[in-house]
Amino acid sequence: AHDRTATVSIRVDGLRVNEVGWRLDEEFEILTRVGLHCSPAAHHTLGTFPEGTVRLSAGLFTTEEEIDATVVAVRAIVASSVH
């Protein structure tokens, strides 16, 4: 665990990051941060500039069930974005 991070950044093809973050909040009660996360140079390197990413971070008290629910929510949003 010492060489791992609890932070994951994602993007969903066909959706803006602010829409993904809003849907996670409104539809699934999952809070995220969207945008450049005070690191525009990193997003230039990643190719995610200027929009950035949706950042998800597990905390000390985040449960496995909450992580599983987040995966289900992201999958639902991805499935709904496929045209």
C-alpha cells in the first residue's frame, strides 16, 4: 500500500468532465472534483488540457462498498454515454 495512491482521475468519452462530476453527485451522491486540479502543466502532459479530469479520492473511512458503488455509478454513466 505504501506505493499506491487513493486518487484516480477519469474521463468519459463523449461527456464533459463537469457533466460526469455533476451526474455522480446528483444521481449517485458521489462527490468528486473536476477540472485541472491546480496542475495545468500535468494536464498538458497527459493530453487532458484544457478540460482536465474527474478526480475520485478514497479517504481513510471509505468502505469497499462505497468503492464498489462508485464503480457501478461510473459504469452506468459510461453506458449512458454510448450512442
